[in-house]
Amino acid sequence: MDGPLPKAIFYILTFSSIAIMIWQIVGQSRFWMKGKKITWKPNYIGSVLTYVVAQRKVMGSRPKSGAPLHLLIFYGFLSLMIATTLLAISTYGPIIGIPGFHKGNYYLAYEATFDALGLLYIAGIVWALNRRYRLAREQGQPIPDPNTGQLNRSKNPITTTWQDFAVLYLLLILGISGYVLEAARISADPKPWDHYSFVGYAIAQLFPSLSPQGYISIWWQHMVWVWCFFAFLPQMRIKHIIFATLTAAGNQEQPMGKLPPVPASRLESGESIGAAVAQDYSRWHLLSLDACMSCGRCTEVCPAYNSGKILNPKQIVQDTHRALRTGDGIPASVSEEALWACTTCNACVEACPVLIRHVDLIVDARRNLVSEGQLTGTATLPLKQITGTGSAWGQSAPEREQWMTGLNIPLARENQGFEYLFWVGCAGATDPAAIRTTKAFAQLMQKAGVSFACLGQEESCTGDPARRIGDEATFQSQTEINAAAFKKYGVTKVVTACPHCLNTLKNEYPEFDLEDLQVVHHTELLAQLVSQDKLKAANPQNGAITYHDPCYLARVNNISDDPRKLVGQKASLDSSLPLLLRELSTEESHARVLAEPEHHGKKTLCCGAGGGRMWMEEEPDQRPGNRRAEELIATGAKTVAVACPFCRIMLDASIKQVSDEAINIVDLAEVLHEANS
Ligand code: SF4
Ligand code: SF4
């Protein structure tokens, strides 16, 4: 490119296309700035390295198709950006005193390496195009589950539009025209070392001895695509390379099970709480909505969607985004029925590659509905029972001690100086099956010499169902009651057999002046007692027992190894390795004491009880637990072990719904109790 005019045109168009891109991003940022100021301190570099450079969330979903092709495109694209940046530094560096370095062996290695990486980039795009055509054909059809091959009950949630094809073709053209440009240079101005650029060199053989004008015309054509890419980037699905990077940079690593706090002063003011307009969300939450790339991973894994309900988490994100941008507000734009269908299982949050926290959005919208008096029907039942009796099941306080009869269970009011407070929970003290868990666990602690006590009639519901339904006032009054009891008895360690109580006490109670509370699940304490030889692990016949990972234990609180240790299974599911690598490296090395269902560990399927759904009306054939029940039965095991009283109740109903087989449901504490009797 010689002469002042072509140079001027080149610089004007390059800077203009970049300016158009930046102008659009700045325009978007006005929307984020409507939100509440972020109070946390993000780990900017660590988050970008983890979620963008290392692609941790991408590796955790669609391990057999979407993840590998995305990795090819992402790393291929990144390598082309690095190659272009190095070329630019070497070309323009001398202006500011940096000597040109594109020469010698470095240059030969540069040419060969980036030619090879460019091929991976093109392979990824061709794979993505092929997949996109298949998805377009399947749109609206039931699709096989990516892991089990079973047909989902709901339709394929991945929608394909012409923009999806347009962006892929643009990326493909950028890659191919880059190679053609390299080939044109080789053809017009051959050098002895050109064969190191092996792809461009091969293409150059198709048009030998290109004229300098021919080379210049190909160069301009390549630049037209580059300018289009910059100018349209914020409008295309690929915009997530910018917005997801910003979302990752501003991310706060906080427990998955912790909902956004509501200041007590806000409750006392009597103003409406929750979220209805952009000003009700944090700036980070608004930014994260812009990062959504419509991939549909969240909807694919949603148990409510897959059981035929109206809830579609991708739709929730997009409707929320539109409602907040236009100012229409959530009540007018987001389906109430969909909001109430959520079990808060966090499968969508786990699956989302751009860190969107759907459960925060849903519960904040529920909070607003509740504070506006829009809660009716069976969802009000647990709230009335909690405020009336302190139990989500409506049991009176003295009834909480009935299960203790004949077991010599120490009570905090009679026996201070204990190490662990055994938090029994409403279900553990009420439901006949859950009481079997409670008794088995208490007896195991007695056998192992654990110092513990229960609150008995002084225990009151943690408020978990109220908080997830959106009734923050009831939740916060429960925290006051329980925090007072903890302080009265100097409680510092809590053990519970209920993952919902565990999550609330561990992740949410610290906000209420209980920062030092240590909370463990009963399977964690039991695994510790087994490792200390105070109890022995069960030794079931291989494949006789299957285990259902509760969402609030395995996914939300990352506890999936300790429950398995209780039956002597050594495999690690809690590994910090990304799922894709874990699947490739350890799938077959799991010690198969348990008959593992297809979905286990963090990818477990929801039983349908969370988020207050336990108390809400449900058509029997739309229970999310039915699909889980089918999967557990398909393992061939005749015993299903659980580690959550909610899961136990829901799976019991679902197993009876989908099968006539006699399947025994037990808690792992009962399995261990039998082994130690
Ligand atoms: S939390 Fe679970 S039920 Fe709710 S939208 Fe996400 S995947 Fe669906
Ligand atoms: S919310 Fe996340 S998982 Fe769902 S469509 Fe958007 S980017 Fe994909």
C-alpha cells in the first residue's frame, strides 16, 4: 500500500470502524450505569484469566460438542489477534524506538505457528456452521439429552436466526481472506522462506506470479471484512467477547447459593423491595445481561423447562434485559408463572458461560411480586406456617422434640459446652422418613463420641423457603430468632442433614452478625469420622446402591466427594479440573461402588423441591423429579441413597409416578448406621 491517499483512506477507515465499535459500547454502558453501585472489590485479572483466558465455564458445559468447537474458535481467534498485534508492533514500533523484530528464526517460527493455529480456527468455524445447520433443522423438535441421548420432553431451546449464520460466515471469511492475502503476497513477491507459511504457500500455487495490483486489490478486500467486523461487533452474538470479558472482570466470587442481600432498613421503610426496574439491580447484574449470547445452555439444563413448564431461563434473561432497557419494568414483561416455576436449583447458573446469575434475577423479581401482594395459592402455605409456628411444615415447637424419645439426645438448654449444634431442620423433625435420617445420624454421632446438642423446641425454621419464595421479611425475622439462640448458647459449629438449611446457615447467616459460624453437612462430618476410624464406611455390593446428588449440596455447595466416601467410593468429583478435562481423564477411573446415574456431581438433576416448589401445586406428570427418578431407576440399583430430606420426599413421589418397581430410598446416614450396628 503505497502513496499518501491510500494510506490516509486506510487509517481513516480503520480508526472509524474502531470508533464506531467503541461508541456503541459506551452507549450500552449508560444502561449499566442506571444500576446500583457495586460494593464489592472484583479480582479483575484473576477473573479474566479464569473465565476468559482459561474458558473455565465453557469447559464445564456441552463437553462433547459446544465446548470443543468454541475452544477451537476462541483460541484460534486469540492467536490471530496476537499474530496481528506482533506484526503491528514490529511495523510501527520503530516510530517510537522499538526495533522491528520480524526477522530470523523468530519470524520463521511465527509464520509456521500462526499458519497452523489459523487452521484450528477455521476448523472450529466449519464445525460450528455444521452444528448450526443441524440445530436449525431440529428447531422446535424434541432433542436428545447431550449426555444420556434420552429425548427431552420439551422442545429444542436453541433458536437459530440468520444473524447466527452471518457472524459465523463473517468469521470464516476473515480467516480465509487472511490466508488468501498471505498467498497473494507470496505470489506477488516470493521469498526463499515462504514455505514456512505452509498454508499461504499452498494457496499461492493456485495463482502464481500475481501482479502487484492484484495483491493490493486482495489486501483491500481483506480490510473491508476487518472494518465490518469492528463496526458490527457490538450488534452480533459475538459481542460477548467484549461484554463477557467485562462481566468476568467485574465478577465477585461469591457462593452460588447466596442471594443478593436486602438491607433491614429497606424492609423497615415499608418500600417495595426486589427488582422491577433497572435501578433495582447492581451495575454488574445489568452488564451481565448484555453478555448473554443466546446460547441456550441455561435452558437446556433447566429441570422446569425439561418437565414441560413455561419457565425458560434464557427467555427470563432476555425478557428482563428488554424490560429494563425499555423501562417497561419486569412485572409487565416477564411471565409471573415462569418466575414461580423456578426451583432455584442453579443448574442454569452453573451452565452459563458468561456468569449470569439467573437465580438472583428470578428471586429479586419474586421479592417484588411478594412485596406488591402478588403471592397467592399454595406458595403462601409455608410462609403462613413459618410465621405461625416457626416450622415450614406447621409443626408446633414442642413437637420438634418428639423424635428424640428414648434416644437420650442432649439439648442445648440442659447441656452447654457442646462442640456441634445438630441443626435438625423442619423436615428432619417432622417428616417420618426424614426422622429416620435424623435418628440414624444422631446415633452415629453418639457412637463416634461427637460432642453435640440440639436446640429442640428452641429451633425455628432457617427461613430458606421464605427467602427463595421472595418473602424477605419472614426470612429476616427467622434469622433474628435463630441468631439469638446461637448467641445464647455460644454456637460456633453447626452440623445439619439438610442441604437447604446448610446453604442458608453457611452462606447467608454470616450477614446477620454470625460471621464465624462454621457449618457442615452431616455427610462431611460422617466422612471425617470414617477417616478417623471412629466409624466404618459401608461396603455395599457394587452397583446395588445409586446416589442422588442434591442440587444444594453438590452443585451449590460443591460437596459430592464426602457422601461417596461413606460407601467406600474413592473417585473425586469435586476436582477443580474443568468438567471437559475431568470427563476425558477420569470418567472410567471412578471406582464404581455406586451405580452412578448419568447426571452426577455438579451436573446433578433437580428433584423439584427447592425455591419453595415443595409446597406449590404441581401436575404429577410435570414433576421435575420424574426425569431424575427415571435416570436413577435406569442404573439398575434397587436402593437410592439421598442426602437431603427434600429430595427424599420428592423422589419418593416421582419414583412411584414413573415406575412400579420396588425401590428403597434411604439417606446415607441410614446406610452408614446399618454398617455400624
Ligand atoms: S434455577 Fe433451576 S429451575 Fe430455576 S431457571 Fe435455573 S435451571 Fe431452571
Ligand atoms: S443466560 Fe447464559 S447460558 Fe443462557 S443463553 Fe444467555 S449466555 Fe447462554
